[in-house]
Amino acid sequence: MLVSAKEMLTKAKAGKYAVGQFNINNLEWTKSILLTAEELKSPVILGVSEGAGKYMCGYKTVVGMVNGMLEELGITVPVALHLDHGSYEGAKACIEAGFSSIMFDGSHYPIEENVAKTKELVAVCNEKGMSIEAEVGSIGGEEDGVVGAGECADPEECKMIADLGVTMLAAGIGNIHGKYPENWAGLSFETLDAVQQLTGDMPLVLHGGTGIPEDMIKKAISLGVSKINVNTECQLSFADATRKYIEAGKDLEGKGFDPRKLLAPGADAIKATVKEKMELFGSVGKA
Ligand code: 13P
């Protein structure tokens, strides 16, 4: 059964580790992530962007697929199904469809409007026992066609949003989605520290987990980050393993063109990436 992310993140914040949010794109992605979480006895959050939701034929299809897998694969670790960077309308659609967690990304609205809309969604999520993530300060890079520059959040605004009763808070600290450019300035630990000072026990979320050096990940966790989002890195591992399979001509040998064979190296590569991240984040054995 899907669970809210509240309990797993409260425990992570208290235990000084982070739970990974891994974005899903299809059945292979979902299966690889769930099997790895179960094997490592780690809690996990499956992230679904609005674009990926559309690609997978809508939120109801996603809920059906994930619930089916939890049962058929005998998954016992806590799993949250979470809308990633949701619009107000997307958040409502996921609440309706049976997600257990949503992110409402109102970071592009003026702060008053972000507050008003977040407040309304907090009330709905509380009533349904769902977790809700809010964002202050836009995360840079490109996601679903939206490009941002990697702002640093205003800690006072973070406090304002945290006080609305959200479950977890994403604060921009110079992080960006996708690969980091050569001249990236790194995470702003000064901002993170200031945000944590004002928001106390609130689990903080680090987006753009792909390509952040290990020492920065560890420092971010020590400063209150308890959820880390990873998307691009699984895509890169999948693409790399699939390319190698094709380049080696394996699809031309025997029944190597069978999708169950063709997609297997990519699926295994996702498992390896997820394992590596769970070990780095410290969530292994915490289910
Ligand atoms: P990356 O694609 O950079 O790993 O970021 C993922 C993310 O933050 C999803 O919200």
C-alpha cells in the first residue's frame, strides 16, 4: 500500500539520512526502483513529473501500475507515489487519482499567491493523510521544458511556507536539474543553513541530485536535507547500457530484439544507480 512520505521523512531528518526520490518514466523504471528499495530495505519515493504522467497515459494508469507492482512484487518497504513539480491543477488531479504525496511548485508565483495556493492544498492533503512538498526559489535547469537559473531561496519566505504545515520543503540553494555545467558554483550551504535555522524540524528537499559531488550531498544531509531527488542520472545509466547492448550487436543475436532482453541491461543499470544513491544517502536498512 502506498504511504504518505511524512513518516519516512520525519525519521530521516531525525536520523540524519535522506530518502531518495527517483523519477519514473515507465514500467521498467518503476520495477527497477521498487525491487532495489526492497532488496536494500530502504524507504523510497517514486516521483512523477506532469510530463511523465502524460507519457504513461495519465495519473490513474500510474497509480494502477504502481499499486499492482507493490502487490505482485510483494513490496514491504514504505513507498510514496509523489507528483514532482506539480501545477495547482496537476496536484488536484493526482489527489483525485490516488497518489499518496504531491509537490505543489508555486515558486514561479508571487509569494502571496504561492502561500494562498499552498495553504489550500495543505488542507486537502491533511484531510486525505497525504504528504505535500512546497518550493521556494526556483530550481534551475530544464525540466519538462521549464528552464530556471538556480536561485537561492529567501529563508524568511521558506519559513512562511513551512509554517503553512507542508510536510517537506524544497528550497533553491543553487541546485539545478540535469547535468551541472563546468562552471557551476556549487550548493549554497550558507542558504541551506539559514533555511534550516528558521524551519527547524522541517524535512528539506534537495532537487537536482544528479551529478552533485558526494561530499556536498553529505554536507547537505548534515544541514537538514532529508529527501533528495534523482532523475537524469537514471536516464543516463539506462541510455548508456542500452547503447552498449545495441553497439555490441546483441539485438541481432538470437532473440536479442525481444524487448524483455533489449531493455534488461538498462533496467539493471537503473538498479545499480538507485543502489549507489541509497547507499550514499544512508537510507539502506531504514525501512
Ligand atoms: P535531476 O534530473 O538533476 O536528477 O533532478 C531531479 C529532480 O530534482 C526532480 O525533481
